[in-house]
Amino acid sequence: MHFDLVDAVLEQTDDAIVTIKHVSGAEEYLQDHFAGFPVLPGVMMLEAMVQAGRRLAEAMRDPADPPLVLGSVRGLKYGRFVPPGCSLVVRAERGGSSDDGSVEIRATAGVREADGSMSEQKAASGRLVLRAVRTG
């Protein structure tokens, strides 16, 4: 099953991207997470940051290169819940690159409240390394 956790790209430059994911109560993975208190699972917040980082990194790569996947995560921190009706706003910034083609990404995920205001407390943040998929 594939989850597209980027509903829209709000801004993009060569070094940064801002994406948004609207969290709806109808999303399948919210039904059991948690019963009576639905919130976006932490792994989905991480995946939203990975998908934003991948869009940023792949914009500068040759389309013939193998796709990027999550290689590692450092300093991952969760700050607050994201309930239905709110949106996850991800900002991913390009860090360094390695000779093997891996790309470092610094990502933060903020929360846009149902009323449109931004929460001061971040939902998640961390440093990601995206690397080329390994075949064989």
C-alpha cells in the first residue's frame, strides 16, 4: 500500500521545500490510532518528512538515477499530536551530499491548526539521510 503524504508543495527552491499534508478523519490509518483519540501516527510524520526530502533531492538528480530511499534517521524528536482537521507542514532543507549519491536532509514538521494558525510546538524534527535504492 502506498501513502502519498504530500498533498501540495507550498514553496520550493534548490535548497529547501515546504509541503503540506491535510489530516482527515477518513484516513484509514487513523481508525485504530488511537481508538477515541485519533492522531497522525509518528511513522507517518516521518514518512511525510522523507517524501518532502525526496522531492527536494530528486529535483537536482538525473531521472535515470535510481530512486532515493530512507537510509538513516538521526535526532528524531516528536513534539505534539496532529489530530484530524489539522495539517502537517513539512520544511525540508538540503544538507551535504556524499560520493555514493546519498543526500542529508534537515526536516521539521509543524502543525497548522484547523483555524489556519500555526502551532508554536513542532510535531516532529530530525536529520535524514536519503540514499539510492540498492538492487541485487
